[in-house]
Amino acid sequence: MDKQGIIALLGRRDEPTDAVEEYCRYLGAALGTHGFELAVARLPWKERGWRVALRELRQKAADWRGRWVCAQYTALAWSAHGFPVRFLSVLNVLRRADARVTVVYHDTGPYSGRRILDKLRRAVQLQVMRGSLRRADLGIFTVPQSAISWLGVPPRNAAFIPVGANLPVDTVIETNTSKSAQGVLRVAVFGITGGEAGRRESARIADAIRFASARIGRLELRAFGRHADVCESMLRESLRDTPVDVQVKGVLPPEEVVRELASAHAMLFVRGAISTRRGSAIAAIACGLPVIAERGTETSGPIEEAGVVLVSADKPGEFGEALLRVLTNTDYRAQLAERSRLAQDKYFSWPTIAARYAEELRKTR
């Protein structure tokens, strides 16, 4: 039987790694068993300009009549400065070509900020998200619809499907030998935000590790992923007089990320509030790790069923207290790890995500 073709349409490439493109490729591989074949296309507006890019899209879209085109939305994928008004032009082209349009919202809310420019950007992003949903046959949100303030009463063409881990997590071997040698407890940090936010996150990591090590003794900290290497000197200096073995790496191959996570006893997630769209947090859950993370407005649904210990944003000291409890209570840590494994199978595995996509695509007319 011939498979039904789907186009995953992406905007500007993110560097050094593009999580949205990886998401599409993992999804495409899993959709094959449901009778779909996904191809990735990218609109090169940054390289060729919007006028040329839209003209080329019109030419390509002439062959997409009746096919599903899944436009992947993040504000920065369609605008260098987060004003993605041209995304509506992209959807207009697809509609005129009689393609069946899905918008996948990897950004589910507007950016924060108090400056006049931030408020203007926020207004534009809200306008674009609302306008894109009106133009779509199907809108797929990566957090529960109840957590999206601008959505109001969820329309009939909206569905919630969480993201999965962009990692070969099938290679995880759940044995005690995967943990660090000599019984030393290991804490992982997968990704740190750049700039001033990264400095605040590094301080939070160091405070939590320092608090736990003062009561436990020797610990291992493994920080890796985006911007981790930029924050290495800050982490080392903050933990200089503690019995903590600090190892920091940058962006790693997917297989090595899996090995780092599988060898840890817990992960600290400090990049804002945890939710079902935060890929690095989902990666830890997929590897069966307990996760200590901050609660936020998007923290709901499946993420609360996973092995996640939630702390308050206005009480930064809770990170250290939660980490200490996870590391020192073996039974509690095992229960959290099991909850993560169950949540991975039930919500976050690519076969489960692909099945949800197939269900939504087939029922949408």
C-alpha cells in the first residue's frame, strides 16, 4: 500500500543544532508504521529573502494539493527578531494551493519582557498565533490546551501532542553498571541558556550542588549541551572548595547524550519551568531519570505523571533540598525513575506520539 505523503515545513535553521528538524525526523520515522511518509522542506527566507522564498514556495505548493503540510512554528524560525508576521503569508500560500495545513506550535506562548519593544513583539506573536490557527485545518500544541492563556475555549481543530526526546533512547540499558563507578552519585545538567539567564542558571546549579554535597560529601556534576561549556568557568569557580567532581562539555552527539543521562542518578532542569515541550527535560524522562525542575504555568498534564520533583520559582533554595532528598533516598529515587519510564512509554515515546498524529490527521476533514 502506498503511504500518504506529508510535508514538514520549517523556517530558519537553528544553530548549532536544530531541535525542530530533529523532532520532524524522529516523528517521520515513527509515522511510517501508520501509513504516512514525511518529508522535510525548509523555506530559505534568511538566505534568499522573503520575496524569492515565497515565490519558490508557491511553485512547490502547486504539487501539494490535498496533502498535509505541517508548518513548524517558533517565532524565531520565521523572523530574526521574533516578529513572525510573514508566517501568515506562508500559510496563505499553502491555503491557496489547496494543501491541508497543520500548524505545530513549538512556541505555545509569546515572549516575555517589560520593554516597549518586548510588549510590541508579544502583541505581534499573539496576533500571528491566533491568525495561524484560524488558517489551519489542524493546530497541534505541545503543551495541554488548558495551559495556553491566549487560546480561550479550545477550538475543534486544536489538539495536544507532547514532544519526544530527539535521542536514540532505545539504546538505554537499565542496569546498575550504567551508573558512575564506586557508588558516587552523579547529577546531570543538559543544556543551559545563554547570556545573563545562563549566569543565573549556573548559580542555581552551583547552589543546589553545594547544598547537597555539604550533607552527602563527594558528588559528580556532568553539565553538557548548549551553552554548558560557556558556563564552565563559573560552575568550577562556584564549586571550587567542594568535594564535587565537575565535568563540562558542549554539544554532544545524540548517542553520547544518552550515555551521559543514563549514567546519572538525577537531572537538574534549570532552564525555566518544565513542560511537555521542553525537549531536554523529556530526554531525561526518556532515559528514566528523576528530574528536579521549576513549576510554571505550562507545568501540567503528562509532565506531572513523570518522575519530576517540582520546586517553586520564588524559592530557589528548594532545588538543593529536592536534590538532596532524591540523592539520599534510594527508594524514592527508584520510584521517580519508574514514573519517568512509565511516562515515557505512555506519552513521550515516538511510537505513541506518531499514533496520536495519525489519529488527528485521519479524523480532521
